[in-house]
Amino acid sequence: MRRPPPASCFLALLSAATALAGCRKSPPAEEAKTPPPQEEPAAEPVPPVPPPPGPITIPYKKLDTAKLFSGITLKTTFSAELGASASVERKDPSSYELDLQLRVRVPKAHQSMEELLQLNPDLGTALPELAQLLESAKVSPLYEEFYQRKVASLQSNLTRLDALLSRHNFFDIETILELESPLTKRRALLIQSDMDVDTDGSDGDRVSTVEGVSTTFQPFTSYRWPKVTAKPNPFLTIWEKRLKDAEKELGGPNLTPVRQKELQELRANLKNEISQLKKSSFLVGSVDPFVVLPLPVVSRKEGQAAAKIGDYCVVVHGGRLFPAVVGDAGPSVKSGEGSLRLCREISARANLANRAESDLKVTYLIFPNTAEPNRAAPALEKWWIQCDQLLGEIGGYRGELAYWEDLTKPKPAPPPWDPKFIGPSPEFYGPPAPR
């Protein structure tokens, strides 16, 4: 029986195995290699987010308010904000809108002598009893009605800036006063305004050519009378050609219903006007002294303190007085207009482009219910006599009441003189002014 080796032998064998294991060189452990840091790709630049648009101010220097808006002060504000997509916003009316607000102040009527003298310091001298007349005077209801019409006109034309009354024409009248003399009971209507130029009117019997025809010219005036000669009106052929052209177009093809209606109305109007030109004569702006009043002032009921076509009128400018008649009715929202003949006496510069008076310095003294029952061609001497008498019935006047020469009548030849007389030949100026 074999014995197991002693323990010392076992220990020796274990030591030898260990030594042999230590003699074998172990391969070096691979060092953990850390990959070099890789550069991250550069990020694409992100465009900056634009800030939402703020209020934008339109440069004032690019707006000409005097030309575009007839003197109306224009204040504009503009704002933009972020919204939804264009396809959404274009369906929303509130995404693109204009807010328009017009503000006006309606003026009060002057009533005292002190206020009127601020406009014409010579008025008290020209009409010495005016201060006494103003003590019992009252503002005419026509003044309030006149400004009601002006405001209504602004409201109806608010969406048409080109049709709005200009600043000048909105503030074109200072007052309308009803006067009455306590002694004679003569009534008068005092209108304080400016004076525009009117060139309307024609009369083949007296004037073969008309001076100062404007783009708004009409050969008619409300003051008219039956023709007395066979001389045709100088504008008759022009109106007949217009009628012929309208009828030619009306008979043509491809007319829209709207244009057809316009032409039918035009044809009817031209036929009526041609009939008037054939049978009536009218005042002529360049030779006859007359004033034009707003239509509501001359279209009143009987008994009202207002004017009518043909009523006598005295125009006061500075210390000068001019006899005239109410010759025509003008727009219902504008005041202050005189014939070219009258305007040239007030200002030598008056013409189609220049007013006779831009400020509210012209006094129109209208005498209601004084029109002649049967109208006829202007009798300027009679007009002078009537105005002189009417002024006397409201306290008289100081200074000179202008005497109009009849420009439609040829000047007579000067009277013969002694050929032996040495000196300047006498000139003939017509009859002296009646007194």
C-alpha cells in the first residue's frame, strides 16, 4: 500500500507551480485608448426673429394738406401688428381698415356793432344808423339753417374727401341779421360774408360776346326776362351742338343702361335750356352788377324775412357802397358771391382765379320784397334811385353810392364844340349821377 506523499512534498510542488507561473510573462494589458475629441459640426446660423412692427409715422413733408384736403387739417396715425396668415386676414374686414373722424366747430353769429366793426371799421360811417338798428336786430333763422346744411353736406360726403367743403367755404359767413327801422318799418337783411366772382349769364340782345367764361360757366341766371330782339344768344349754337352730340351717342351701339339713362337726362336738360336761350335774356356777369345768394335764402315762403330774385341790394365794402340786385341763386352750402362787374369795383385784381374779397369784410344789405313785378333788362339809373331811397328808409348813408355806367350801350358822339376854341376837347361821360 502506497503512502500519500508527505505534506512537505505537497507544499514544495505548489511552490514550484507558482514559480513556473511567475516565469511566464503575461502580455501587458492593453491600455484603454480614449478616442480624441471630435469637433462638432458648426451649427447653421439662425436668422434673428424680427421684432413685431411698431407704430409708423408717415412723414408730414409728403402730404400737401392744402391741395389734397382744401385747407382741412389732417392728422394721421398708422399702426401695424402681427396677425394670422394672409389667406385668413384677407377675409377679415378689420385686418385692413381706415378710421376717419372729421371734427368741426360751428361758429356763432355776430350780432353787435363792435363785432362788425372788427371786420369793417368804416361800416358805422357808411351806415350811420346801423348801431341803432342792431339794438333791435335778431339773428335770422336762415343762419342756423345754413350751417345745418353745411354740416349735413359734410356728413353725406365724408367718404369722399374730394367733395368735402373746404375750410374757406365752411367758414364763409359771419352772420345773417334781420333789421327793421323803428321809424319807417323798412326791413333789411344784413349778410356779412366774403365775395367770390361769378361770370354767369348771357344776353344776345345787349351783349354779343361774353367775357370771363369759366369751366363752371352757365349762360343762365335766375334773373331773366323775355327777349326783345331776334339776335340769337351767343351760346345757342354751342348748346345745340351738345344736344346733337348727345343724340348721336344715344343712337349708337353698346350703351350700358347707366350711360343710356345719363344721355336721356342730358338730352332732356339741353332741350329745356335751348328753349330758354331762345326766348329769354339773362344778366351778364361782366357788365351787370348783381349778387348771388345761397338757394335756401331766396327760396322762401311769402312773408318771411328773406330775399327773392330781383330784390334790391346794396353792397358795402370799406366805406364804399354799390347798388345791385339779387341776380342768381347759388349752392345751398356756400355764401358770398358777386358778378364780375361788381367784383372788379371792389378789387381791380378780381378775376376767375382771384376773389374780390377773401376775408369776411363784405356787407350785403338785402331789401326783401322790393323786386320789380315785371323784370326787364337792367335799368342802372333806376337801380341807383331805388337803392338810394331804400338806404334813406333805414337811416341813410354817408359817402358815395356808386353810379354804374351802362356798358351795353354805345357811347354817343361828343357834342360839337367851337373849332376856334383852343384847349382840350371835352369828354362825354354820360348823365350825372342822380341825387
